[in-house]
Amino acid sequence: MRAAFSELGRDIYQVSVTLFRLMIPVIIVVKILEELGAVEYLGLFLGPVMQSVGLPESMGLVWATTIVTNIYGGMLVFFYIQQTEVLTVAQVTVLSIMMLLAHAHALPVEARIAQQAGVRLRVTLLLRIGGALLLGAILHHFYSFFGLLQEPVKLIWQPEMPAPGMLAWALSQLKSLLMIQVVIIVLLTTLKVLKVIGIEKMIGVMLRPVLRLIGIGREATTITIVGVTLGLSFGGGLLIKEARAGHVAQRDIFASMCLLAVCHSIIEDTLLVMVLGADLSGVLWGRLLFTFVLLAVFTRLLNHCPDAFWRSHLVNRHIKPLAPVETS
């Protein structure tokens, strides 16, 4: 029992230090860029892109804020802009799915986490930004073609104004980091208990056929579930730990991180955007279907690529790709 608690303590320390070392510097840099007006410039750049998915250009600022900060920041901007814009339920659903794929604690933070797990930045950006635009366009044309969800949206939630000033921002970030620490402790303790009583193995057996379709092996199953339900930061932090320990094959880690790039924190985030008026058909079922089809095709194509291609374009050079996962 003492050995188990000692191992749990080491795991909590390793995951916490790894995440905070990645998150804190990026959070500070992002705040500096935000103060310099980078979000507004990015919003202007993304304005014309919004038209390709049936959204007004003003929604570019919403998406830019979500990408750079988090989904709460994007929702706050949306609240103010929607007072002068009349959007349909279909448009809010499209915007919401794009926010879900591109956000989290902030895209820069989670892109850095993915890098430390061995996935190159270009892959993360392709899946999250490219995937958001692709799925947004698919949903836009689907809803338009069938005339679905064309009624005006009714906003049922209004965010509170954040307190101004750097001190308020610093306190807010400190609270977030403390909450992350609490979640890490509870999460790793729960996983340890599930492993001891055999539930972890049972979950792996149940989900193995589904995850096998997208190239994720048995060893990464539980960690992938953590990321899908709680968020990429937690799942990615655990994957970094397992990758450094050599417990999970690199191609399993790559497939898992690709899955988490487009389908993370699915419970909390889905509920958040639904209170904005988004429809469940897009933000949950459309997202799940898109994720599994995209990853099933993506991982199968990459499994035919040589290791030299993986090292040059997909994974960091210090990580050696292992044998492909059987997906048939």
C-alpha cells in the first residue's frame, strides 16, 4: 500500500510539473500579445474566412478570441457582438463547432503540450484549424441545403463581465491553475483505483474496437478517454508522462493526440455552447462522426508512410516512430 501511494505521489508530481512548465510561460506570452492587440488583428484576418462557412465577418473576432484565450473569452465577445447581429441557430451551431475544435485553455498552450508528446505543431494546426473550417463548412452546407435550423437563435446565457486590471487577471489564472492541480490529483487517484480493481481493463476491452479503428492501441485507451471527457491538457499531460516512460508506442500517442485535437472535453464544452443556442446535432453528433471518419482515414494513410516521413513531418525528431498499430 505504501508503495502504491508513493508511486501515485510521483505520478502527480511529474504530471503537474510537466503541465505547469508548459502552461505558465505560454499563458504569459498570450496575455502580452492580447494586450498588444494581436487578437483584434487576428479577428480582422479571419473575418473574410468566416464568410466561407456562412458567418458574418464580425464572428472572426469571436473565433480569434477563442483561439488565443479560451472558450469563455470567445463567448464573452460573442455576447456583445450578437446584440447587433441576427444569427440563426444553424450559424451559431457552425460557430460553436469551430470554437470547440480550436479552443481549450488556449490553442498555443495545447499545441505546446502536443509538441511535448511528440506531435509536430503543423499537425496540430492542420487538425484543429483546418478541421474546424472543414467541419464548419460541411455543417453550413448541410443545414442550408436541407433548410434546417434557420430560425433566429435565442440567447439563454449572458456572461459576467470580468474584473479589469492585471491583478484580477493574475488571480483568475492562479485559480485556474489551482483547479487544474485539484483535478490532476483526483484524476490520477481515480485512475489508480480503477486499475487496482480491474475497471480500467474492462473499459479498455469495451472501447478497444472503436479506438482500434482510428489507430489507438490498448495502452493509450484509458488516457484517451480522460482527454476526450476532461480535456486535452489532462490527457496530453498523461501521454507525455507515458511517452517519456516508454509505456505507450509513439504511433499510439500520435493517434491519441490527433483524436484529442478535434474531440476533447466533450461533456463540459458541449454544454457550454448549447446555452448559446447551438444545436446538439452539430456540436455533439456531428463532431463525433467527423472525428472518427477523419481519424480512421488519416491514421490509415499515415501508417503506409515510411519512418523518414514521420520524423520529417509528423513527430519531433527526438522521438522514434514505432511499428504501426493494427487497424483491421
